Amino acid sequence: MQAKQTRLTITQILAWADAHHRRRAKWPSIRSGPVLGGSGTTWSQINSGLQQGYRGLAGGSSLAQLLAKKRGKRNPKGLPRLTVNQILKWVDEHHRRTGKWPRQHTGPLHKAAGEDWLKIDTYLRRGLRGLRGGSSLARLLDKHRGVRNQMHQPPVTIQQILTWADAHYAQTGEWPTAQSGRVHRVSEETWQCIDHALRFGRRGLPRGWRLTRLLARHRNRPYRPKGPPITEAQILAWAKAHHKRTSEWPRLTSGRISGGHGETWTRVDMALRKGSRGLAGGSSLSRLLAKHYGLPNRAKRRKRPATRRGQSSKPRGPRLTETQIVVWAKAHYKRTGRWPASTSGPIREGRNETWTAINSALDRGSRGLAGGTSLARLLAQRCGKRHRLHQPPLTMKRILAWADAHHRRTGDWPSRQSGPLPEAPGENWSKINVALLDGRRGLRGGSPLERHLAIHRGRPYHPWGPPLTEAQIVKWARAHRQRTGRWPHRFSGPVPQVLGEHWQKIDMALALGCRGLPGGSSLIRLFAKRCGVRHPHHPPPLTIKKILAWADAYYQRTGDWPSRTSGPVPEAPGETWSIIAKAMSEARRGLLGASSLVRLFSKHRRTLYQRKGMPLKRSQILNWAAAHHELTGKLPTKKSGPVRGEPGELWSAIDAALRAGSRSLRGRSSLAEFLNKYYARPYQGIGQRLTVREILKWADDFHQRVGRWPTKTSAYTSPARQERWSTIDLALRQGHRGLPAGSSLHKLLTQHRSNR
């Protein structure tokens, strides 16, 4: 708590930063933890103080900005602008030094402190730091240095791949796989890239294939998606060898099979269960060993629930043919108007058959089917149904023709949200944009639809949206405030003046520095700068003179002084007395030292300010209680109203302070308990001899001070002497302390003060 109230200076912060840099060889950040020698202060607190004006700092800055300005440290939010020529110079220097062209993950630049190739690739993609955007490091090298981009590889055809495969087989005697390395006599081409293009449908190839599946169909190479065929005799031989070598029978966790060429006992158990790789299915490794060697079955399978009463479900269904599946599919299409999918549920014409089981059998090659296909591929091949993964190829000429037709029909160029194409049933602009980006369906890939329209049709291309200016944003914001009564923020929704514009996009553009904006800003910062809107994290500084002026206006308006619960300040929009009190208690916004509204008004408006919150002392409360007792003859209570002679002080406030422990009091008490404990204690006058003359003198002083004669219920004779009138009356009645008995205070004053 003490560290938060300590005032900071820029010189002190820089000294701590220099010490941190000498000790750790790096400048501090907000995550650097506590400051060594800072008495509990952390770098995060220093950054908050620099931003919001805590602890005597001006505010509106940050730790990174301070170190960038005073120590030359690189500020990630205030980076200089980049150009393509500068990046190309760094590329050439890297190539001369290493003999390789840089990639995304090459690491930091050699002669550019703080720069990284991954960051440069991000700037090129997003259009940051003055770059256009929509590009990348690989595209830049492809365009300006002729370095082949992996995402922009030339298209290939199935026939070309088969020709390369034949050449590989003629040279090595084996068909190629994805691990076969480079393609013979084809530069910068590998079988892994070809297999990847077949799997994901790139470079003009159909999606969902593999190199092994392609060779199985066109070159009669055995296709084994789960491995080569095996037999139970071979598995038993491997198990016997394992037992001979380890003295234990194999389990699922026994690992690799010695002499099995990459086989594992887990894969063998899975093939026994599913009936793949030439096995019957419905078994397991433990069952096989229990059957042939009499071993206990460690994993007995529970019986499956009966599909019908009295019948148990079979692990394998009857044999199927593609013709039978096609007949069921046509019946489904005739009945529902749609071709079946793997999620279409049970087959009405097939007993206990589902389309999910059919699709699985087509893929695995079980139940008499060849395998390596699917329900969608079978329907596309035999029934002419369009396969969503094997769509017809596209050309840029055809796409531009569709775009021209869309422009003639609507007056605007298409985008990815333009929906379906009337000229091409089944096509939509979103699918075309994905194909252009990923290089599918015979397209090159790497660029969206908008960029191609910008190149071939002259449409302006703005990857983050059209350019913006701060004046334009301010104009929209003022219209929003005039319409709604509030300034917009990032969640205010779309901008009505511009179709497709959104306040969240504008806020992101201000932060990232795209769409022609400098960056490092936000909507609220822009409005605070251009429109005078109060920034919640960077409020204006406060002064004692300004707070007192607002308090005087509040007093003239209400007749009372403000507290932290007094609500907003009409003279300062956005300010509330709660915010001001918090800033004073934490010494923020240019205020020095922890203070409060009570202390401020007590010091500068002492004659007018009520005594709210002023410290109290025990003797002070006892003196006020004695004066109250002298005047009223009763001890005060919390309902006794104001304290006489003390403007603004109430007995109810004193009782509340005694209960809460505020105003320098201990607490957990009340006014009644306090007076019962301290007011009735013995005082110095008890036991001393009295005379009638002395009593009459005290009575005259009391009458002159209070305006009436004392009674036995009055309090002290005087606050200084602390002699009570009740004890004097008792001494006169009983003859104590040298006085004759049989009298009283009333009789004494009647006898000697007849004017009473």
C-alpha cells in the first residue's frame, strides 16, 4: 500500500530500467516482476502509472514508449514503415551470406535489430507498417527473385503422375510412395508433394486420393490401406517366436513384432477384430492364442445386445456388391428426391443395413467389396451424382465470364458472399474463392477472388477494406452520436452510412494501421483526440483549485459539501465525486500525496465545511457530553441531534464512528457504552473537604456560564474541576466532606440566593 502512494519520477524509473538492463542484459517490460530496490513496486504498476497518471506521473504514456524515447529501445507499437525494396535488400543480403533464400521460420534478420522473417511475412499478409497487404514472403520471392513458391506450384495431371511413376518403376523396380524422395529427372518435384496434392485436391488434382490408391487403380498395384495381408498361421508363428524369445506370450502392449517389418501387436489385434488385411474378423489376439494354445482369454468380450429377440448381432454382415448398393441408392433417391449419404440412416430395402455400414464397407474393403472408395465416389461414378470433393475443374477464363455476367446483371462485381451462380448450377462464389485460394480444381491458388478481379477487371482491391481517414471516421461518429446520444465503440454494430462497414473493423484498422491509417490507435483514443471525448484510461489531470471550484459550486447549489457518493459533477462531464475521491486517495491524475475530500475541505474550507470524517479524541467527546449534561441535565444519545458549539457535528455521527471504528476511534462500541465506561469514572474532586462559600461560588459561575442555577441532575461544576453537582447534593444531605447534614443543593441556593 505504501508503494502505491509513493510518488514516482521519470528519472527514477529510468535509473531502475538502467539497473535492470545492466543486471539482465535486457530492458524491463510489464512482465518483468518487481523492481529491485523499488520497495514493492512492480514494472506493471509503473506502466499503469505512466498510462493513467498514477503516483505523480503525467499519464498518456507507457513503459515501452518511455524506453523507446529515452533509451532507444524498440517499441513494438511504434515501428517504422517498411517498403518492398527494403525487404528485398534484406533478402539479397541473407542469400549472399547463407546461400539460401529466407523463409518464414528462418529466424531474426542479421543486420536489422528486432526484425524477424516471420514478422515480415505477417506484415506482408496483413498490410501492416505501410505495406499493401495480401501478399507473403514466398510470393514476394516468387515475383521479384524467381524463387518457386510451394503454394504456387504448376498444375499436374493424373497422366503426368502415372508417367513419372512408370519411370520410377523402370529405374528402381518398385512403385513410388510418399517417402520415395524426389521425382526422377523432374526438378523441384517430390513424391511427397504429389501425394499431398492428391490428398487435398491441389494443383488441379481431385481431392481425397493418395498416391498408393492412384497406382492401385491405374497400375494394378495392390492397395493396402491398413497394411499387407496376413494370416492366422503367420500371427501364431510370430507369437510362438515371441514366447520363445521372452518366455511370455504377446499382448497388445508388447510393441513391435520381431521380423514383422514394421508390424505391431496392436495393429494385428485390430485386424483380427475388424476383419481387415485378409482376416475373418470378430476375433482378437487373446482369443486366437486361447483357441490354439489353450491360454486364458484375458479380454473376454461382452456379448452384443440382440438385434431381435432370440438373435444376437453378427460382427459381419452378408456379402455386398456395388450393383446392389446402387439399386438401394436409386430407390432412396426415387423415394426422397435426394441421393443417400453416410448419415442417411437405415436402408429400407436392406434388412438391418445402414448407409453408415455401407460406406464403411466400401472404404475398408470388407463384405466382399474391393475397398478404397466411399458411397459418395460410388454414386458419382455409377449414378452421375456430383461429388463435393471431386468437383469439375475450373479455369480463370470461365470464372471471369461468370463475373462479367454477374456485373451485367447486378451492376457490381461479385464477392465471396455473392451466393450461387445462375449460369452454373451447383456453383457458388464462396466455393470459387476457396478454390482460388487453395489451388484446387485446376487453379493456381494463392489469391482470393477480389485480387483476380482487381488484376483482370480493374476492380479496386483492398484486403482489409477500402481506405479510411480519421476525418471520415469522426464524421460517422458524430452522426452516430446525434442519432443515439452516445459515441460509438467497437461493439456498436454496422455503420449505417456505408454498406458493409462495421465499427469493430474500423477499431481494428486504427489499432493495426491498415486501410491507410497510421496504427497504434483506437476509436476512443481518436475521439479523445479529435472530439474531446473523455478517455476512460487516460482522464485529464486534476488540480486542487479545480476540485475546490467544483465543490463551491456544489455547496451553492445544494447547501452541503460533496462526498464520494454525491454523483456526477455537472461542471465536468464524465467526472464523478467517487472518481475524484479515488484519484485523491491513490495520488493519481497529477495529484501529489494520498488525501481525501474530507481533508481537502477541512484544510481549505474550514469555516464552512461540516466536520464529516474529522478525527475524534476521547477527551473531546467527554467534554461535549459534559457540556450537553450541564445544559440539559441528561447524557447525550445518538438521537440528541447536533453537538452544541460544534457546527456540522452530530451525536449520531459520533455513535456511528464508535461502532465502525472510523475517525481514529477503536470501534465495536457505541455512544452509550462509551459514556458508561469513561464518563462515570472517579474524578479528582471526590473526598476533598467543601465549604458553603465554595459551593455558592461554583453556583454563581455556573449561572453566569449556563444562564440558570444548577440542580442535582446537572453535570460538572466546571469542565476543568470535574466536580459533579450530584455528589455535592449528596454531601449536603448526609453531612459528608465537612458539610452539615440535613440540607441539599436546592435548600442551600434558596436560602443564600433568594433571587433564584
